[in-house]
Amino acid sequence: MMTVAELFERSAESLQLFTDGEKRYSQLLFDICHEVLRTGKRYYRRVL
């Protein structure tokens, strides 16, 4: 699982992802953290 710090280092756009206040991004971050804490495994977003 990529840490938040690693995500910030990879792209300047990552900072915007966490600071622009978009509900969809905060939900995505919540989903990632929830999955990691629940299972201890990497989060893989399901694509329909």
C-alpha cells in the first residue's frame, strides 16, 4: 500500500486530490484507508 507521503512525492496533482474538497476524492481516500485497516491488504478499486 502506497503511503500518503509516497503519493505526494509521486505527483504534485496528488496534493490537489486531498485539498480540493471534492467529495469523491475524500470518499476514495476513506475507502482506501478502510480497506487497508479492515483487511491489512492493498486496496484495489473495482472497475465495473
